[in-house]
Amino acid sequence: MRCWAEININNLYSNVDEIEKIVAKDKIIAVIKADAYGHGMLEICNALIKKGIKNFAVATSDEALKIKELHDDIMVLILGPVENEYMDLIADKNIYFMVTDFEEIEYLEKTGKEKGKTTDVFIKIDTGMGRVGFQESETEKLNEILKNSSHINPIGIFSHFSSSDSDKDYTKLQESKFKAMCEKISSGISSIKYRHLHNSFGTLKFQDSIEDFVRVGIILYGGVTDKETAPYKFKPVMSLFAKISYIKTLKEDSFISYGNTYKGKAGKTYATVSIGYADGVRRDLSNKGYVFYKGYKCEIVGRVCMDQLIILLPEELKNEAKKGDVVEFFGENISVVEVADLCNTISYEILCGISQRVPRIYVEK
């Protein structure tokens, strides 16, 4: 293999153990959307089930159906939109989905009447994310419709923090709005049994207001730093590796890679590594990123290419480096958060961006 992503299941389990210091296992909804943030949805789902997790969240109908085909005894909630024509299929598979507006409620009521069926749903409310969900001004109307509905069975209400990692005051406002909206919507409706608002950082930082579930994603995968999650410690589940394919010591100064953005120096040793932006190594790392190799952080020089990139070897390694040696892009020695910072993005995007042509190797160590 020229490059690969190593997925450490023991680190995943360690992260679950950390979350269990806050909530019981049956309160955890593991977010495994976007191929489990690039880690492999089915493999991560299987591993978490072995660990005792029974509740999962995804973003799309396709993701939900794939999981339910393998595990019919788990709870699956779709966090993204479900088109009207797929609602029956999803409900028939005992997959939960959200309703976000009156049009969806009207459709479910109409089709339920035609087919003589009742559909279990979660109500999504907007407490400040501004993305989807019923507004505070709509709560009384929503309550009346749900109380009089014969074909919609609302079993829960949920919303989403927008900035629980960075804005305490705004998050507190969302907490208050969530509680008030839930009370208005659920008044007189006994079927509403579940409420959940907390994402990963909400779970860590706003524990007093946790209700029936927490939806955890990035902390499951360890895409965080100890500083931002203290006193809890989360381990990186994914490490990205690639092999050195070519080594040269320059005889004279010469340009390296596309665009002549970096001029190599005579006497310096450079190694070509078999990974590039088609694999998920961002071009943002051109001339400013680094890899970990034999105890050193080695600079990425020149532009990252589609399938390869070049690193500068320190003097201490110029006679030790060999073709086939392995370098680390992120993992135990370089945090994915470090890489994200260099790219002016977030760890979520780096993890999700590791392409499908990069093999995932699952280990327990």
C-alpha cells in the first residue's frame, strides 16, 4: 500500500469510556454520518455495538438503510432531511426521522389517513442554529396540530447547539429556549418521551442540562485536543500514513513541485511521499505542513500534488531514510487539529476529507 488510514478500535473504546464518565451508555447516540467522519460507518457501527452502544445517528436515508440491513435491533435517527416519497420506506424499517416544518406534517397526516398508519417521528426545533426546525413562534400551532393528529406519533424533540465549544452565553440561551419550546410543544402530548440537545462539546461543557440523550461525534473519534476537552482525554482513532517512494540529494539549487513555489538547496536531501490531495492531503499544506518521520517533524516543501508530495529531510536523517519507510501525517504524533489549523479549517473536515481510495486498516492496539 502506498498510503493508508489506520483505525484504532481500542482508542475508540477508550473514548466511549471517557463519555461514560458523564452519561450512561444507554444515553449515548453515536453519530456515524459521513462514513463515521471518514472512519468507515459499518465498521465503526459494528465496533460500537460490541461496546454496548445501541443508539446511532446518521445524515441520510441511504446511511440509515445500510445500518438497519445489518442491525435491526438498534435505534437509528436520521439527522438530515428525508424526502416525502421516502418517509414510508424509512418508517417501515423502524428508522426514526425528523419533521421540521408544517408541510412535512401535512404530508404525513395525509398519507397516514390514506394508508391507515401512524408514523413515529422526532420534532426538530430551531433554538439558534438557524438551519432547520420549527421556530419559537410556531410552537403553539404545532402543539395543536400534534394533539389533534391521528397519524403522527411524536416521540421526541431535539435541537442543536451552534457554538457550545466557544460561546457559553449563547449556548445558555439555546438551553433556555429549548426547555421553553419543549414545554409548549409537548403540553398534553404523552407520546413525547425523549429530548436531546447536546452535541460533543455540549456534553463536555454543559452537563447540568443534559436530558435523555447526547449526540456525540467528534469526541468519539478523538478529533480534539486535551486542552479543549480537559479533564477528559480523548485518543485519536484515525492515523494517516504513507510511504516514501523516492529520495534525492540535490547537486545544485533547483525548484521542487508545481509552480516553482519552493527552491531546493544544493546538498539538502528530499523525499517524495506517495500521497496527495486526491487522497485527502490538502493543498493548503503546501510549503507549510509537515509529517512525522523517525522522531522528526519534516516540512512539506513545494505544492502538494494529486498523488504525491515532497518533504525536506533533516540532516540527521539524510543517510538513514529509505524507500518504503513510513511517515505519519496525523495520529499519535501530530494531532489532526494541528493539521486543520494549518489549513484554516476544523478537524471534522480533515477526517471526512480522507478519500475512499485510501484503505482503512482496522487494528486493536
